[in-house]
Amino acid sequence: MKNIAKKLLIPILASRPIAAVANRFFGGGVPVFMLHRMDDENHARAGGTRTAHLRRCLQYLVDQGYRFTSLEQIVTTLREGQPLPAKTVVFTMDDGFVDQATIAAPIFEEFQCPLTFFVITGMLDQSLWPWDTQVAWITETAATQTLATSVAGKPFTLPLGSVDDRRHAKRILHDAIRETPSDAIKKIVRLIASDAGVVIPDTPPAAYQPMTWDMARQLERRGIQFAPHSVSHNLLSRLDNDKLQQEISDSWATLDRELLNPLKVFCYPTGRTGDYDARAINMLRDSGYLAAVTTTPDFVMPVRTDEDLLYSLPRFSLPDSMEDFIQCCTWIEYAKNNL
């Protein structure tokens, strides 16, 4: 009943006559959307944004008179203290998997929509396979219907009987591992794999292949921007100062070496409150970064006097339903969050 009411109500509340009035009271922010994986029919992997859904979202914005702009332009506007453009939407993608380059990028180009890729440089260098991606692979490929394992001494018994069960197991394990020291993660993930009865390959399987630097350079020539998402995707708040500085400095140095015009805006690994800290913000500022983005769901608002807000810019995950997407684009989400 609730979903039916939402399907009926959201389009009415977002209609131009109502929005024109509501925006006077609930406006002024810009939604920045983040995507991760695309649904790829060539590889059996749970989850991912469907191409038809992405096209529908972008077409809705075109039909409703929204303007696409780049993250770089929004950051420049914030730093100059200028008003944020009304009825504007920004899109980003995290990590740097090959499906993002081959499936998502052409769709954004089709709609002439600027896109910023935040890439894990060690992954594109083929030097590592991020821990959270390994956990996703374990939960998706385990032959058992139940996974009995532990993380830092805490036991878990997780059903794996359905696709939804496996997604839930992945989230549970991700959240538990986030609370452990970074130098213990590799061992923990190997133990989970052993409990699941799988052996983690040295290199990512086909469904988890990163894009190459050659792909990135081709996309850059076509107008897509790239920015750093760390070297290894380890949580910054769990690193000592030397490793933290390495993640921040080396990821930028690699992008600056491999590409012509990378954007010096950082994307925190996992990006939740507690996954980064004041040390990271200070190092980013001292290293010349212009801003940083999180995964906190909210609108980007004018920074005014608090420069630290530039280093914790919020983003919405692209919703799976059109009603939720429309809500995040409009005054409805702003009113819900602020009333």
C-alpha cells in the first residue's frame, strides 16, 4: 500500500506547478548521484544498475528541464562562493570497473551528461584486488547455502540461499570488517573465503575486471573526468599517518601521470561518517585537493564560511526505483530531510 501511494503521490508533488512553489521554500541544493556497478548480462554477478533504468532516469531529467553539469563545475562554484545553479544534477561513478567504461559511459555520452569517475588506482594498475570486492565475490560464488564464519572473533551464520541473502551477507561482512584494523583485513578475508569453501584467485575474475588506463585515456579524450578514490580502497580512519598520506598522495600522483587532466577531488573509500577523519581532511587540504566526496545521502549546499564542508560533500546512491529517484532530485527529499 505504501509503495502504491508513493507511485501515485511523488509524480504529483514533483510536477512543475507544485515544484515551482515548493522550490521557493525547499531549494538551493544540488543532488550528486553516485553509481557503482552496471548490470552486465555477460557475467553472472549480483546487483548493478540496469541500463534501461539509467536511461529512464536521464530521460526524466531531460524531459523535466533539468541541466546536467560536472562535479568540477559545482566544486568551482562552491569555492568561489557563487550561488549553486538551480535544477541541476551531477553524476559520478566509483571504483573503476570495466563495465563502467563499456556500459555506463556510453549511456551518459548519449545524453550529453558529464560524468566523473573516481578510480582506485591500484586496481587500474593491476596491483591489487580490493578487499570489499573480494568479499562480494566470496558471497556470490560460495557453493554452500549457509556461511558460518567470524570476523575478529565475532561469529556470523549467514544464509546464502537466495540472491537477496547473498547481498545481505555481503553487507553484514563489509560492516564487520570495516571495524577492524586495516592490516588485519587481508587475513580476515582469506579466512572468510576458507569458511565459504572458495579460493580467492590472484587476479580478479572476469566479472570484477577493472578498466585499463588505456580505456581511461580514451574516455578522457571523450570528455569524461577522472579523480582519485585512493590506492587500495582501505578505510582512511583505520590507517596510520604514513599510510594515510600514501593513499592520498600516491593516488593523485598516479592519475596525474596516466591522464592529461584529472580532477583533484578525492572520494573517500566507502565514504561513511567514521570511515574518514579530521586527519584525512587536513592532509587533503595540505595536498592541494579542492574538495572530497562522501556517501552521506544529502544535497550539496552552499559552503559559506565552513571550508571543511568542501571536504565532506554528500552524494545520493542512484535509487533503484523511479519514484525514489524523482524524490532525490526534487524539493520533496529536501523537505523530508529538513522538516
